[in-house]
Amino acid sequence: MCYFWAGSYEPGRPDSDQFLETDKGKELDGWPGERWLKLSSDNVRRIMEGRIKLAQEKGCDGVDPDNVDGYQNENGLSLTANDSISFLSYLSSIVTPLNLTMGLKNAGSIISQVLPIVHFSVNEQCVQEAECDTFHAFIDAGKPVFHI
């Protein structure tokens, strides 16, 4: 499984210089230098396609795109849940022909809309946030939930 920052910019990555200033929103709370990304940007989507193809080249069976929940945070880009759903649909259109799986990390409020296009869930703090029941739809659909 290959993990990558999909909805946020992280300085120091090999492709960091490809992001435009207009692609970037506010900094992620607690992560200096890391910024939310405009999920509808053609440039951002092109970069993420490259990351997914790199994951396939490295022999990964699937991808774990992180930070697709910018709509739940002060992002400076007016991101909405629909932006995340559209972005995940785009990522799925890249992942599927490459025979890779894709997970949903956190973002519990959009599960019903993206359940058909994701293969598993990764959750970091459902116990702490008292939201584990939110992810039960994956289990009901026969898809795993990984709590890390």
C-alpha cells in the first residue's frame, strides 16, 4: 500500500516545485509549511496522477490518499464535501485502469457518496473522536476499515 498526500501540499517532496501558488490554501493546523490544495485544479490532479502511477511502478497494490477532508477544516479555498467527492472520483478514474485499490482516509461525512469507488477505509482517531460507527458502512459493504 502506498500512502501519499493527495489533498495537501508538503514542501520538500520531489514534485513540490510543480504546485502553483494558486493551488495552495491555508496551512494545515499543526503542520507548518503544509497547505491545503485546490482539489479541482487541473495541475493538482495531474500531479496526483503522477503519484498514483509512481505507486504502481513501485509495485504497490493500492493507494492511501491522505488529506481529502479539507472541507472539514479551515482551508482558505472554500473547499466543500462535493469538491472532495469529485476529487476522489477523479483519483478512482486513474486507479481503476491500473488495477490498484484506493482507500478513503477519515472524511466520514462523505462515505455514502464514495463507498462505490473506494475499497477500504483508513481511520486515525475514530475512538478519540467517538465516530467509529460512522465507518460501519464499509463493514456492511464487506470492505475493511483500518484504524491506525
